[in-house]
Amino acid sequence: MTVTWTKRYGASPGQITRMGTDELRSEFLIPGVFAPGGAQLCYTHVDRMVLGGIVPTHAPIAIGDGAEVGADTLFQAREGGIANLGTSGGTVTVDGQPFPLAPRDILYVGRGARDVALASDDPANPALFYLNSVPAGADLPHRVVTQAQSKAMTMGDEAKSNKRTLRMYIHPEVMPSCLLLMGITDPAPGSIWNTMPPHTHERRMEAYLYFAMSEEDRVMHFMGVPEETRHLVVASGDAVLSPAWSIHMGAGTGPYAFVWGMTGENQIYQDFDPVPVRTLR
């Protein structure tokens, strides 16, 4: 069992205008988070979020060590969400209590959890666990939110290729948390655009994890300030950091889905500033 940590420091709006492709990717992209038999976690200085993938095969993987966040345990002063993005089930055991997760279920892990271990039901077809964790100032109970229990919202316009279904999991209307928001969005068949119109939310950062894509397909993830945008070419299993000042939207060359996770000053999902597409440069 291997747990690998990396770091990301982010950048200011002025810095990214001078970045080439490699530098932009090194600061904002976390590639290939799902490694069979291991855990690949990233500590980002963008609102102190921890994110990454855990893929247990023949043995459970523990992620309780808090050395990388300066604590005794990872969740000593943090909360988190763990989504199963695989096609078979798995179990997350928190301080001896098992929480089975079917595909597209998300477990909320409350502050103070000590021992967290993840296991797959089928080592030949392992669960793909995806973690978002942020600092928390309240103790809330652990809880599984199934796909059926999530709050689904259909939005967008089929004629503009941006019809999509957004499912809220960790959200005040579904599963309360301290500061974490987390959910899954699926573009409708034939739609390629997500998160339209593009927008910023100055009081929250966001992380995207793109998945359910073929090996040949990619998402063109747009970011940057509205008057001088940049883009990242993203494969299935890649995560992207979106600072509060950056727009975010994407277009896929084929079917895809993504997990969104947010943290910041508030949990008001509608607290954002839309940017008309015609004004982008």
C-alpha cells in the first residue's frame, strides 16, 4: 500500500498570463489521481484543500496519518467527502464503523475521525475513491449520501449543447457540513459544455475531477480572468484547481462527468458572478 503526497501552491491572476503550458499544468492540474493499489493525495494552498484518489485492490488503504497537514490525523481538524466513482462497490471504515459505498455514493467524514481505511468489494474491479477535505470548525456526524438521496437539478439548453444534471450531495439542502460543498454533474447525451455561463465566485475556490471518459477523449477546461483566458487539456481521472478569481467552464470531445468540490467563506451555491460568453477573450 502506497500513499503519495504532492503539493500545489497556485498563482495570482497576473502570474498565469505569463505561464506556458507546462507551468500552467504544474500549478493547476493534478493528473491521474487513480493509481491501482495506492493513494495519491495533493495538499493545495488554495484554501488548504486536500484532494486525491484512493484505489484499494487486494488490501485496504489507510489515510489517517495527518503528518502532511500538521496534525496527528488527517481529519483531526478537517472534514471530508469521499465519492466512489468506480463501477463496483467499496467500503470506507471510519473508527471501526463501516460505510458501504455503491457507485456514485458519497460519504461525509466529520471532523475528528481518526482511523479511515478504504477497501474494494472486488479487487479485480476496484472502487475508485475520490477525496475532498477542507479545514472545519464544527463536529458533524459521518453519513453516506446515496445517489438516490442527492438533490438533482437539470439545467442548461440542449440547443446550446449545455444541458446537464447537477447532483448535490454535501450541501445544506442535503447533507450539512461546516465548509465543504460536493456534488457530481453529468452533461446530457449530445451536450458537451458544463458550467454555463462561465463565472467566478470570489468567496469560494473549486476543484474539478473529470471522470467517465474514454482514453481517446479530453475535456478542454477553460480558466483564467475573463479578459485573458487560458485552458487545460484534461483526461479522465485528472483534477483541476479553480481559484476564486478564475472562470471555469469546459467542453468535452466525448461523454464525461465531473465531481465538483468547493470551500470558502460561505455555502451559498448561488453566490457567484456570471461572465457573458461574448465578453471572454
